[in-house]
Amino acid sequence: MHYSTLLVYNIVGGLFWAISMSALDYWLGNTIPDSDRYLLPILGVIGLLALSPTIVRLLRSGMQQRHTRE
């Protein structure tokens, strides 16, 4: 892919992302009353979901090490 094509895609994608996320935030802010009350629990769940593959991998590697010692 030529650099100029990549640059155009990046600019268009960045603009689309910024505008769509701002519009979604505005819409959700008007639709859900007191949405700031739910922000921290939602971010906590997202954080746990993001860390879950790492936690599972660490647990599995620990279990495998225990089985190889026995």
C-alpha cells in the first residue's frame, strides 16, 4: 500500500472515530440518567475482562509446572 493511501485511510478513520465516539457519548449521556454513577463499575469489568487472558495463562502455566514436578 502506498503511503499516501495509508495516510488518507488513517485521517478518515481517525475523524470517523472521533466524531462517532463523541456522538455516541452525547446520545448515551442524554439517554441514561446519572450515567456517571455506572462509569467505575463498567470500567472495572472492562479491566477484568482485559486481564483475564493473562490470569488464565498464568494459572495454566502454574498448573503445568506442578504436574511436571510430580
